Amino acid sequence: MDDIREINELENRSRREFISIGAKYGATAAFLAAATTTTGVSIAEAAEAIADIEKAKKSAADHSLLFGCGGTPNRWPDGQIFKQNFDLTGLLQLKEAIERNSSGKVHVDIKFGGALGGQGAVGRKVQQGIVAGSQSSTQNMAAHAPVWNATDFPYVIGSVENYWRMLFSKEVNDTLRKSSMEQGVIPLCVFPQTRWLELKMGLPAEVRDPKQLDGLKIRVTGSKLEQTAFNILPSNPTPVAWGEVYSAVKEGAVDGIHVGTGSVADAGIYEVIGQLVNTEWMYNADTLFISTKWFNGLPPAVQGAVMEGAYEAQVYNYAIYEPAFKFQAGIRPDSPADAAWNTVKAKRVYLTDSELDNWKDALSYERNKEIFDPLIERFGKTEYETVKRVANSGDSVVPRRWWL
């Protein structure tokens, strides 16, 4: 096979190699290939064997879930927790669980590396039912399903435990998730990274107070609430495409970014960061979405299998969250020396409670009522109030099937 011969010629197991394997043979082949370094099995043999298995599963299935994502497999070949990008956490578990729970009636066909388009483009295709599923942050999906802006109001959710409480909530399912479904996309599995401020090297001091952002250019996403927050603070929100962020920070086109720390490590951007600050007022909620149109075309029993697969993947993400950020990302005070952020010179700035209160006050609803009220009405007052109430209820976080 020409494709196999091509892979054999690649000996350094570069990032491009694994993207190629994922695109040609599917997700499972790419990850198995990543594990062949000590087995004596060639990448070509592993890819070919798994490709045959995937082909057989696809032929036997009644339904194909074509799934597009911009990330790449094997970003962390020596990762203690997982090998894929942080934003792909739970993806392989979702694939396996859906195929198993549906008894093979659904085949999940994952296309890596933006083969079906970037997050914005493939998100639109999912909403339209052209593509069955995609990986996207809720911030990028909000361009198509605007109800997700309701989760981005500063500090409305609070700690990550609050986010998990929201994800497993039936009440949130019946409001936020229902509205998302009506807007064309269904969230199956979420990995809620808190966004930190990652600032360039060479700033004169640690940034601990909002006033220190005065005049700084901060890269933002398409999230209306993120842009609004940086407009409230004395800073200059600056849109920059994700693929250009590394050079923008390195060359000083922007002074910082506002992204989940795992994603910054995924992209290698941490190499040009001088300090990261745990402001944590909103989430980099990486989510595996499927098309409402595709889902509604499934028989009820198969729909149930898809949702059961979503539940299993979500429970996996819940269990893996803290170990991933402690042992792999390296942003916990007791993270090991070989974790990602501990291998670079960036300084972790952990705000004190009183310092964090200054950020919360600057971005509070009470201070900014005239700005936030129209946005709450625009994006969903019921959804916003439900998210806020459930997230901050203080109830124990107990994984449950949120749609039942």
C-alpha cells in the first residue's frame, strides 16, 4: 500500500506523522502507533492492522458519526496521564463507549488535524447537520449556539467543582443543554479548563491587580463575554487566530493571552510565556458536540446508547481532571518537576484571597449591571440564572445521567 510505504519512510515519529496516521487510518490507529516504540511492531503494521479493524466496524455499523477536531493525537507521547491534547480529553473514551453501548450500530469516525475545518467552520457544519460531531470550546461554539455565552459571565460559575456540579445537573440539562440542542448542537462530554492570564516575558512585575493590565494587549477569543470583561478591565482585547498566537506573543504583537493552561502547553506557547496568573473568571470548556439533526435521525435505542457513551466519557473526564493538571500540565503547587509548566521559565502567580477579591469586584455584576443585564437577556436569562444557582448550590458533586 502506498500509504503504508509513506508512513514507513517517516522515522522520527514527528507530530506531522501522527496527524497523517490519524487522518488516513482513524483515531485508534494513531494512538496505537504512538505506543509501538518498544514493541517491535512498526508504525505501518500497527496502522494497517487497526485500519482493517476500523473498516470492518464501519461496514457493520448502521450509523456513522463523522467527527472533526482540530487537535492532533500523541501531543504528549510520554504523558503520565494521557497522550492526546488536553482539548481532546475523553474523545477516545467517547468513541469506544458509543460503539460498545450501541453494540456496533454506531461507528465513530474521527478526523484529526482540522481535516474537516477549524473549530468555527466545523462547528457550523455540525449545527447544519453536514458533519455529525466536532470538538470545540463552548466559546467558539457560541458563535453558532449563542446560549453558551450564558456560562461565560465572570465568576458566575466559580470553582471547577461548581462546573462539574452543573454538568451532571438535570436542571441544567433541561435549560442550558435543551437550548443548545434547539440551537443545533448537543454537548456530550466537557473538559472545563479554567482560563488563566498567560503574559509575555519581560513585564516589569508580577501582575496581581487588575489595574496592572492598563494598556496591555490581551488576545481574546470570539466570546462576547470575554471581550466584554477585558473592556471592563483597563486592557486592550485583541483578537488573534489560535494558529498565530505563538508568534504574536513571542514578537510582542500581544502582551498576553487568556486560555486554559493545558491548551497553552499543547500548542507549545508556554515556551514564550513569562508568567501565568490564576484569575480564573471563566472557563476554556473543551466540549465534544454532536449535531441535533444527526441525533434526531437515530432510533431511540441508539440515541440512548450515544448518551450512555457520553456519560461514561464525562465520568472519565471528571476522574482524570486533577491528575492531568497536577502531573501533566504542572500548574499545581505540588506538581512534579517534569510536568509541562515546570520545564519552562514561566512563573506561576497564585493570587491571594484578597487579591482575587479585587478581580471579582472589578468584574462583578453589581459594578457592571448596565453592561451585563442586556447580555443576560440576549443570551438567556433562564439559562444564566439556572447555571448560577446550580453551580453555586454547594451540593455534593455526584456523577449522574443528566438527561434522565
